[in-house]
Amino acid sequence: TSVLTLINNKGVDTSNVNEVYFVDLNNTTAYTNPSEAPKVTFLADTPKATFTAQDGGTIETWTDENKLYIGQESGVKLGPSAAYLFGTEEEENLNVIDMSGADLSGVTDMNSMFNGCYKLTSLDVSNFNTSKVTDMGYMFQNCTNLTSIYLSNFITSEVKNMRNMFYS
């Protein structure tokens, strides 16, 4: 299950979304009055992408025109799987993905995480904590317009599968 599928299943219309932002609700100016922000609360644990509300809290999502925000105080914790997080047909129109407010320290599986994000031209994943990741296969497969990617802090010492990681 991908991020847009999870959120659609909770009643938020993401049909016009082409930008996704993971945010720390303590440090965001994405909205000025949280009590008035349209949002949906969910906790999802699926065979593919997994979201966990930290400290028993809730993960809130809301849209603003073509932007989708996913946030929680202290950031959104993902894991152990981020497989297919954006790797389905629903995400093929995304041209901005900002995961700076996501905690990936518990993620072990990033297989096909961005697979098929055709409209992405740049992606900064330098803040990803990849120290526990064992599978990065097909991670950026079919990201055919991706011309710049920032991987400066990737730790790959535990990775066992990088098959077709950048294949297009």
C-alpha cells in the first residue's frame, strides 16, 4: 500500500496531489492554525509501507491545493518497511517529495520506494538514516526524469540487495 492509497482510504482526496511533504508539526509553517487545518488521523501497518505514530500520538494529513502534508509532533516515524511508499501508479504524478520530517531510523526495506515517480527531477534523501536498511532494490527504478539525487549520507554497509536500484 502506498502513501496516497493509505490516505485516500481515510477519506482525504489526493487526486490532484503532485507534491508530498513529511513535516514535524512542532517546526512547520505549512499552516497557521492547526485547529482549522483539514486533517485525518490514521495509524497504518500494512505489508508494504508502514507508518507508526510516535509516543502514542497520531499522524495527521491534510491537503492544500496540490500539496499533501503528512505530519506529527517530532516527525513521522516510518518502518520497518518503506517499500513501495511512492512506488505505485497513484504516485506517478508527484514532482516534489520532501521527507525531511520523516524518521527512517527503523526502516530495513526501501525496495521500490520511489519506483515509477516519472515526474521527479530532483530528490534530496541526504537526511535518510539508512544504517539498518538491507534492501534498496529497484528504489529509484523508472524515475526517468530524475537528474539530480543527493545521497551524501547513505550508509549501505547492511544492504544486501541493490538490484536495479537506478534502472530505467
